[in-house]
Amino acid sequence: MSFTFDAERLEKVLADFYRATGAPMDLLKPDVTSVYVPLLGTKKYCDVIRDTRVGRQRCGADNLYLVEQCNKTKDAAVQVCHAKVVHLMVPVLSGDEIVAYLAIGRFRTADSFPKDNNPLADLPLDEEEMCLAWDELTHIDDMPLDSIISLAKIVASYLVSEKIIKTVSNENLERVEEFIDEHLSEDLSIERISRETNISKSVLYRNFSSHLGITVSEYINLKRVEVSVGLLIKTDLSIDEIAHRAGFSSSAYYVSVFKRCKGMTPLQFRKKKFLRVNKCDSSL
């Protein structure tokens, strides 16, 4: 079973959770890939680690461990990761089936970065930079974990009950979504999708309309916009390069679609994120 989500409503829920708790929250697929990058609460410490190949592998292994614990109990799981940061994970249930996960956290476990027992010593990272990034993290002692977990479970139920997350169990649709995800940066005409998935264009149109309430083209654009959000936040790539990597035919079309989805241009979105990070830095 896969799912789709209302990006605008999801963004508001996750932003409200962050404002209420100070804890950033991500939405993950069952395969532990992120489907939504929140504008609020992203932390440089984890982002820099994930930018290295080994760090990315270790973060993935940590997430898989949390997923395994959630799958065993169908309840929340807590872990101190390889980088000495506390993470929480809460399953999103549709009936008795886990359809997604809410990943919460990035809380430091000590007042200062553990230089004497540096968990990142084998990674190509600047220690002083990581010390500063560590200080940006909220200390675990300042977070009421039980309350945060309880609120996260309420959020998980709310996402399903209010249909912000919608489960999809259509095999044809799942096959098309998988094909689109794998070829998102390429030209994706309806003709090509129909030919390579062996599903007629009329069935494609009908499935997307009845199950997702949008057209195939709208779905592709939404997926490409979410890919571009990650690049806007985590890289210094130009708008032209981001448009190309996300699969848009031109930067002008990308800007137009992004503004329609997010209510602002990509540059305005990046500037808003930058200002929020600086505001957070100045308050430390």
C-alpha cells in the first residue's frame, strides 16, 4: 500500500508541531525515504553528516533500526544515533497497517560536542564547524519526550483521519508512481509512461483522477517541486541547475509551477529559509 499527501496541509501541520514543541518532524515512506522536507526546524548538524557518503549510510541504518522497532510494536521508538543525537519515530497507521512514519528529533545528548570521543572522527568534517552545529541542537534534557511522543501520535492519527495522507492500493497506480519516481529527472510524457508501464492512457487518466484527484502531469510537477525543495534548502545550486535536476523543461516553467504550489518563487523560499536559520543562530 502506498500513499499520497496534501503538501500544503501537511506543511502547516508539521510547522505547527515545530512551533508548539521545538521538535522538527519529517514524513517518511515505509522504505525510509523522505517524502517531505520541512521548512522549519532543519538542523545543520545532521544535514552536514548526510552530505558525506558514509554519514548518509549510517543515518539510513539508524532510520532502519527505528523502523524495525516501530514495525515490531506498532508504537513509537527512540534511539541515540551514531552521531550521539536522539531521534524519535512514530508510525502512521491506517487501520492496522503502517503506511508511513513521522521522524522527530535531532536532540543533543551533552552540553558540548564530545571531542574526546568524537563520533564523527572518521568522516571528512571540520570539527569546529560541527561543534557550532552541535550547539544549535536542542538539549535532550529540555525536551519533554513523553509529551512530544503523545502529540506526535495525535498528529499521525490526524493526518489519516483528515485525509492529509491518503492510502492507495491500486496496483496500476503504484506501478506508475514507481516508474515516475525512478525517472523523475527525465522527459515523462503520458505516451512514454503508458508505453513503459503497459497501461493505457485512458486508464492512467482515470486512476489519477479517481484516486488522487489530480492529473498525471500535476502529480509529476508536485513530485518535482518536492525534489527541488530539498535542493533549495540543502545546496547552493542555481535555480537553473535545480530546475534541470528536478526534471523541469526550463527554469521559467519551474518557477511558475513552484509559485503555484508554494505561493512564492524558489528564490523567495530559499531566502525565507535562510532568514529563519539566521534568526535561530542570532538567538543562541
